[in-house]
Amino acid sequence: MAAPEVGRGHVIADTGSENAAARPGPRTLAEDLRARGDEAVAALLRARPDLVSPVPNDLTQLATRAGTRASVLRALERLDHFVLQAAEALAVAPGPCPYETLLALMTGDEESEAGGPRGPRAGGPGPVAAALPGAVGVLRDNALVWGADDRLTLVRTARDLLVPSAAAPSPTGLGPTVAEATAGMSPGRLQEILADTGLPATHDPVSAVAALAGLLGDRAGLRELLDLAPDGAAAVLDKLVWGPPYGEVTGASEPVRAATATTPVQWLLARGVLLPAGPRNVVLPREAALSLRGGRAHREPLPVPPPLEVAAAHGPAMADATAAGQAFGATRTVEELLKSWQTGGPAVLRAGGLSVRDLKRTAVELEVPEPVAAFWLELAYGAGLLASDGEVDEVYAPTPAYDEWLLLAPQERWARLVAGWLPATRTPGAVGARDAKGRALAALGPGLDRSLAPEVRRRVLALLASLPEGAAATPDSVLARLRWEWPRRGAGPDDTLSRLARWTLEEGELLGVTGRGALASFGRDVLDGSAERAAARLRPLLPEPLDHVLLQADLTAVAPGPLMAPLAEFMDTAADVESKGGATVYRFTPGSVRRALDAGRTADDLHAFLTAHSRTPVPQPLTYLIDDVARRHGRLRVGAASAYLRCDDDALLAEILADRRAAGLGLRRLAPTVLASRTEPTALLERLRGMGFAPAAESAEGDVLITRADAHRTPPRAAPVPVPDGPAVPDERLLSAAVKAIRAGDRAATAVRGPSGERRAVPRTSSAETLATVQAAVLTGDPLWIGYVNAEGAASQRVIEPVKVEGGYVTAYDHTTEEVRTFSLHRITGTAELTNGTP
């Protein structure tokens, strides 16, 4: 069967010669890369950005770097399931592998009795055969495979990572070859196995191993041999054929002959169908397993990704409306959270983060479960609205960016939150889990970064975007698709990939990116990177903020919807929230009114503001409450002595001194209108307010201190920087420059060769010869190959086109750096003309 055209365009041959097809293929990966065009090299650097940091000097260095273990591991992690299966098949095939052999390993043949995919039929190639050329092309694009179709060569490092072994079994389930499994076996034992299988004796162990491998690899011969096996032998092989290929038995390493075998395992060991792998272990050789499988390397090749299953199909309008409600709730929750921490939030743990007790308290205040509270905390932190203040007694508090955020429209607030969530590597879902040392991970603390999180978020949202508008996918089908696309990523005991995907679905719903599991229309804009368009699309779906409340006679006020920022700020200061929902109920209390007075408002201000923003008349009880609290507010003054208390009404001071509740304050009279206290001013204020008084704080000059709820802010803090998952993909400009630099360096490294084709050493010429050669090149315009030593003593090879020679310097166009430079003539170690073409 002729191999189909695989990966055309991935390996670019010299089409300028009629004999190009007859030339031998590349012998190394570097030669293969050298035969590719600039677009193919740029595609490699785009697919594997770690190769371009720093830019390789030439293609040989690029090939070397592409074969390093760390780089190959990263490249394998980005392969989908079918491409990885093709690479695994190449790893177990003898290399270099013809395309026909790879196709047989992926599809099996008509003799297979194990079921599953078959090879091409009369009606055309099957799905595996149809998808295989593309898979080989991807491997070539990633420089994991090189060579022509008749000599496909897997990079050695990839083969080492994918080849099966006892310590790291292959996903193919195949064991070692006969040669590997019999490496320590005595020649006499090999001859015994050949005799028991009916094979002729050989003169050396190598021939014996080849004869046994040939028998096990011959499906007809192996079938004839197994037809003579006792009952139970087929059951033993069925357990090992698809892996793992190792089994545990007693006395596995003891030699056994066909005449003395009493069990099915011994019968198989005597004939080499099973081979000893230790004192208590046997292994099914790779040749035998492939024969029993019908030639297939995998039980079930998966050329097509699993489809997304639709859990529910809602109308786009319903999904958008639900998501908009969630988005509005998200902004209100973050605002409520940060307002409660305006005067200084919980303390920062010594190891960083929020204590379990403070997380529980925050969850109670927000009326949400603790994991959801952790999400809101991390969301505010990721958006740069919350941070630690950096003081000696470090606490969490809003940042100055929070004040700017409050001035934005609701849709713009939401867009700011989403812009912080989408690229964040911090994962609030991990809060409460244990790190490698067994310590619990705290909200806002270290250890929550997962570099894979941003890519998983974007991919999950992209999968939802591929469904019809308003359609929601089942979480299991989303996870199945991700596992197919990234089978090696996130693999581990905790199944990181699945956890990140589930967290994305939950967080997207909380944040309003999705509604009822379907991606909202403005969520699609976020995915496209247009936060402004997303905010504009969200705006008409949000309720309009109101400029009024409904005051009631029981000292409550009802806000029938979201309030405009000035009114909301006033209500949060002058009243306490009693209940939340579609409408918010506020209650005025002596404490809340005093809070407004402490913030600098007067009684007249309160009356005027309420009258202007109430759709109902101001109730008389509320007027009396404001006047009564204002009448008593500030009669007492607290300052620093440690603290002092002064009042023009000495009778009031006498009342305080006589109160048993003031016994712990350490009060003593300094004057008829002044009391001194050992208590700090802040504590004294709180204690007196708890006793039912309404003191006011004053400065050293005797002025009343205005305390605002938003007085405590951290220093300006930027949002946390996400931990990147490896180097970023270079932009097109950098890619173009990198390819040009690599090509120029490669020309400098390979241009000069001797008559027989071997590479010559860096040119060495005398100063006079160097000057004469450079001057001649200025006249002819020919490029030169030079050796150069810079001011730091570093030697390099360059291809230059001299422009002029003057004053001991040569001005030339440097093909390595793609710029005109000046070289000192005395630092040029030698020159040579290019003999295999100009740059």
C-alpha cells in the first residue's frame, strides 16, 4: 500500500532541481530544519515559544534545543490525544519508521480479532487513516518528527519519554521487545526456548533472539503455537495483551521446559510467549502483544474529539438575562465586601492569607458558603481592589483603585472584575486544600497559583462559545473534550485539569459570564478580548440605578432597586442594611445616625438629603431620632492623655464617674469639665458609645475629628501578576526577526566548506590579507564570512556585506543582526568568501 502524502509543506525540498526527489533525505533534525522555509521555522517557534528565548544562533542550536528534555516535555503536553497516540506508536516502532508501518500500528489489519478500527477499505480510508497525515504534520511542525515519509524519525528525547518500561509503562500498554526482555538471559536458556517452540537451534544469542522475535511477530505462526496451549493460557494473555504487560507469579525466573510445564503460565514461559521480568514477574513481549492485537498499538485510536453534549437549550435572551442578573449581583457583592473592610479588614496571617475564622465570618456577612466567599475575596484581590496595607500590624483593606472603581458604571465595574479574573493564575477553588507539606491553603495566601488556569478558562469558554447561543454543555462532556485536547496536561493525583475546568464553570456562573450554563452574548465579547463591547452589550440588561428611597414610619427605608452612587453611599453611612434582595431595606438607628454625624454631616444636612431623595414624606419619628442624636452628639469630647474626656456639662461627667460600667476606664477628674483616662481614645470612644452616650473625637487643637468609613486605604497596589505557564508566544514582528537572525547565523556557520563538503574552521588570515579581502568586497559588493572577537573577548562568526573601509574600521551590513554595524579591523580574526551562495 502506497503511503499517502503526509505533511506536504512541512518539509520543504529543493524544488529548483529536477533531481531533488532523488536526493537522500535529511540525516539530522538540523538538516531537516534547514530544508524548511521561513514560514515553517516561524510556525515551529510559534508552537514552541521556549525555543526562541533566547534566539538560537543557528539552526543546529535550534535543533539541539528542540531535543532537550524540558522542551520536549512541554511540546508533548500541548499535543491532542490522537497526535500523541501517533507519537506513541512511533516510539514503539523501530526507527526510522516508514509511514506504512505507522499506519499499520494505528489501524491494525484485516486479520485483527480484537475488534476496533481497521485499515482502509474499498470505500476509502477510515477515520484513523484519514486523520493520520494531519497528526504526522503536527509532529513535524513541532519538530518532534523529521524525515521523509519512508523514514519518519521521532526525536530521541521524545522516544525516551514515550517508550515503555517497567518503571514508566507506556499508554499503549506494550511491554519491552524480545531483545530487551532477554538481555540478561543465558545463551543456554535461549536455546531451550527455541527447542521448545520447535525453532531450529542457532549459533549465537543474537540469532536466537531474532528467531524468537520473528516467531512472536508472525501472527500466523503465533496462532498455530497458541492453538496447542492448554486451557487457561488464553485467559492469561487476555489480561496482559492490552496492558499492563507485567504479571505477578511465583517462581517466574526459574527455568521451565515444555515437558515439565504444569500450568498455563509455565507453558507460555517455556515457549517464550511470556518472559521472566524478575523473581516474581513475567512480561508479555511487544512482538507477541502486537500480534495478538492485530498489529494495533492502541486499543482505541481516537482521531475525532468527543462531542460536546447539550445539557439544556435556553433562549439567548433568557441566558443573557440570567447572566446579567449574576453580573449585577457580582458587582454588588464585591462592593459590599469591601465596604465592610473600609476601616481595616481582618489581620494578615504570619504566613500570608486570611485565617479560617475570618473566612467564616466573611461568609456569614455575605450570606454565602465559604468557598464562594473565597472566590469573591480572590476576585477583588485579582482586580487590584483589595490588598494588605503593609503596616506593622498588617490588615487587609481596599486599595485606592477601589475608589476609582466605585465611580464607574455597573457594567464597567463588571468588566473590570472579569478582566482580572480571566488571566488570573490564582485559583480560589483550592482554598482549604493541603499543600505538599500538609498545610491548609488560605484565601488570599500563597500556594493558590496554577499556571494552567488562564488557558483552561479561555478554552472552557471557547468550547461553550462553539455551541448555539443559549445552549449549555454538560460538565462531563467539557471535561472529556479537554482531556482529549490535553491528555498530558494537568495529569496527576489531583487531576488538576478537571478541577480547573469545574472551577471555571462555577466561577463563570457566579460572575455572570454564563447564565444557566450557557455563555452570554457579552461573555463572548469578553472571550474575544473586547471588554468595552461586552460592557456596552451588558448595559441595557442591567437595572437603572434609582435616585430615591421610600421612607417609612417604622424608621426603615426601602430601596426598590439599585441606588445611584451618592445615595447608596449616604444610605450605607446613615442606616444599617436590614435585608437584601430585589429591594433593600435599611433601618435608621441611633448608632447609624451617629455614624453619619461622625462622618461630618450635620442634622440639617441629613434632613435636607432625606427630603430631596424620598418619594414619601419624611416620617416624624425619623426627624425626632436625627434631632435627638444630634443634640447629644459632641457634648462629650475624647482626646489623648492616654485619653481625656471633656464636657461643658459637669453633671454629665459626674454621671459617667458614678456609672459602674465606667470602672474599667481608669477615669479621674482633672477639672470640673475634664476627665482623664488610662484607656486609648479609640477604645474609650467605643466604650462610651456602648454605655449609651454619643461622644465625638477631637484633635489636639480641640477640633472635632471627622471619621469617614473609607478613611483606611492601602498604599497604591497593582493587581497581582499572573504566573505564566512557560514563555509567551512571540508576536509576529519578533518571530520574523528571530527567523532572520537564525538564518543569518546558520549561513555563517555552514557557508564555508571544503572541496569534499566538510566544514572548515573559522577563517584565519593575516591583517594585510583581511584588509585586502574587505576592500575588494567593498568594490564587488560580495558578502564575506568573518571571525570576530568583541570587546569582551567573545568570539563569533558573521556574514557581512562591507560598505566602506576607513580609519581602521569597516562599515558593513551584518546579516546576523539585520543591521548596519561598524567592525574594528584588528578584531577580525580572518575572512573568507562564501562558496555555497550568497546570503
